[in-house]
Amino acid sequence: MILQKTDWTKYYQSPFRASALTRKITCATIIKMLKKHIHGLKNMSLIELGGANSAFLEAFIRELEPRSYTIIDNNCTGLEKTRQRIRPDDPVHLLNRDLLNWKPDIPEADLVISTGLIEHFDSHGTAAMIRAHFDLARPEGHVLMTFPTPTIMYRTARMIAEQLKVWIFHDERPLSLEEVRKTAGMYGNMLGCGIIRPIVLTQGIMLFRKTGNFRTR
């Protein structure tokens, strides 16, 4: 069965109003996990995958103080919205790339993050996207991913949204923690794991440290 693709351009043009609150909760959870497990968190090189019009741009700059911050996405509308938010002194660089069809040609980063990216593929695409995170992380670097996970709360909220015909993430495939852990565990050691429950459309969150010196592509 071929699912309808999410229209990201439409989403970036008119995001859900309620997402402002859920993003604050998600961002606070991300920062808390990073601070708990990574010593010397500030002044890192940071890559955010699927980060067009990043909900966390300002918070990541403020809390992490990265020496470089690269946002990679294949949606021009979202990247332009990001560009409009960048201040002259922000160490932010934007790249328009298709992550599944790109051989990385940029330096590996200390920290690679994605929020709500790896679930928009079939199982093979998800595995390839997880691998892409580790391709872009330096040896002993860190990878953090959040993704919807199918708790009862998630399934109920999504069913209601679909019945009301307001659900737009048609290709979103909620992922079990085990699916993500199994794939990411091939490339790194898990440091932290949890479920962000207060946002209703519950999200899994996992942090890994990359093992080995490799790029798989």
C-alpha cells in the first residue's frame, strides 16, 4: 500500500497552532537529556536533520551555544522560513539535500539531532535515515532522535484527528522504541531513552554515542 505523502510545503505555510506548546515540552525534554548524558555540551558542532523551519532553532542556539549549526532538509519553503529567522551572528548554515540520496560531503558533527523525521518512511527508509544520522556524526559523537511511538494515547488522538479529517501526516508511521533501538544499536551505544507523554501524540526520544570510525555511504 502506497501512502499519501505529507505535504510539507503546506505544513510550513500553516503549522498547527497547538504545536507551539508541544514543541516547548519536546525541546525541554531534549535539552534535559543532552545535559544529563553529555559532558561539555556547549560549543559543539551541531547538525539538525529535517530541520526546515526548525521549532528549536532559537532554543538550541541559546541552550547549546554551538560553534556551528547546520540544518539539512529538502524543502525549500521550510528552509527559507528558517533563513528569515537567522540573526547575523548565528553560526547557522542551511543545506538543501535529499538525505536518502546524498553522499555526505561535509565535516562530521559532535551532535546530530532530528525531531519527527525518521517515521515518514517505510521500514527500509527508516533504517536508512537512522543510518544517515550516524554517517554525519564524528567517532564518539552523539545522535539524538525523537519520533512518534504508538501508545494508546497516540493511537486514540490520531484516530480522532483522522476521523475529523484534520490529520495531514499521511505517511507518518509511529515507531516502537525497539525498532529504533535495534537499528541505531548497530552504529552506537544507547545512553538515554524515554517517551514524551504530555504532548498526547506521544514521542519516543533516544540518545546514542557513535561507535567506530565509519561512514556507510
